[in-house]
Amino acid sequence: MHAQSHVAISADGLPIHYDVQGNGAIALVFVHGWCCDRRYWDRQVEHFAPHYTVVRLDLAGHGVSGRDRTQWTVSAFGQDIVAVVEQLGLEQVVLIGHSMGGRWTVEAALRLPTAVIGLVSIDTWADIEPTPTAEQLRARLAPFRANFVEAMRTFVRGTFVPTSEPSLVEHVMASMSAASPHIGIGAAEAAWGSNRQLREGLQEVTAPKIAINNASFVTTKMEAAQRYGIEVMLTSGVGHFVMLEEPQTFNRLLDEAVQKCLHARAPQ
């Protein structure tokens, strides 16, 4: 089963590269996280393509998609996803977003209220109630502004657990630290400051919302998730990149999450 590569044009004119495998009635649209690309979902394509239409995209500024954008806002990334879904004419879509991608999928779902039948986030929607102050946001971004490569490598290393495979840790550190500092910092500044926007979006989206999150997800965060209609499924023994570290476990959990979305939509 070979991937078919295509290009959609986002709302601001940037080309968004994506690929499609499978031809199921239900489409799974995989959205990577910050400073990543569609290749992070390689281990999911073979598993899901026999049963679904599997779509992976490179958001603007990532992978091989267009990079000539002045502001890397949450809304703009959401429009990238919308452009792909609309070009393909998808009518039943589960949006799957890793990390920061979970914020961007909410924006897309708001613009695709009839097509999106479910949202699944991976290790995100975890701490959405606090809204950082401008000073806190500046402090968080300061290391990346000072030395993007070193700050990114430190950041990525901290998202893994002690038992993570060293070669995988190094691969992700090298990949993410090679991103454009301008794009990476712009995207992070917009996303990390968007908790209020995210909360409002989650309240507005009526489709099922499921989070596959790390077991370190404490009770207070679980309660916050429930207030926004999020069902939480927990992983253990892995870090932030569960789809890379434990693809079989992740695929099983994602299977369950997709089935929950389909069941919620089925006539009772």
C-alpha cells in the first residue's frame, strides 16, 4: 500500500504537503507536534491504513511545507489542517494531534463542525486551566531565544523517561533542534500563551474529545479535563513520544479511542 503525496493550499496561500493511504469511510488525520513532521507517525500508517483513510500532513514551517508565514499562530496552523481535509472532501474525520498538535486540531475542529466526529490528543490538554502571564511566557522562551539548539535538546531530553532508548532520544533531539528558530519560537509563543483560547475551543467542540496522556497526569488535572468534556486514557512507563517509544501499545489505545468516537456518533 503506497502513500499518495499531495499539496493543499492553506488560507494564507502556503503549500501544505500531505500523504494519504487507505480508503476507509472514516479518515484519521494525524497532526504532528511542535518542530516535528509527518514522519513521526510512520508506525501508525501500516496499522491503520487497512481499515481507515490515513492522512498525515506537514504543517506550515515543518517538514517540506511552506515556510513563508509572518505569524505562526494557533489559528493559522488550524487552517493548514482545514485545507487538507477540505481538499480531500473528507466527511467523517477523527483528528489526532500530538503535543502542540492537540491545540491545532481544536482550531481545525471549530472550522469543520460537521466533518470532525472526534478529537484525540496525545500527551496534551494536560494543564490547560492556568493562563501564563506575559512574564512567565518570556521566561519560558528565554533559553530558546538565547540558544535555540541547546535549549531544544534540553527540552526534548526532559520529555523522555530514564528507560527510553538512547538512540531514539538522540534522533528526536537532533530532529527538533534542527528546526528554524524563528518558526519554532513563534509557534511556541503563540501556543503556550493560548490556554484561554484552547479552553474556549474545547467547550465549543461537541465531538468526543479523548486524551491519551502519561500516567503522571495527576488527579487535579484529570478533574480539569473532565470539566471540558475530555475522556482521559493513561499510558505508563513511556515519555512524551509514546507513538515512537511503544507503537504497539499506542496503536491499541488509539484503536480504542477511535472506536469510542465512532460509538458516540452511532444511533442509540
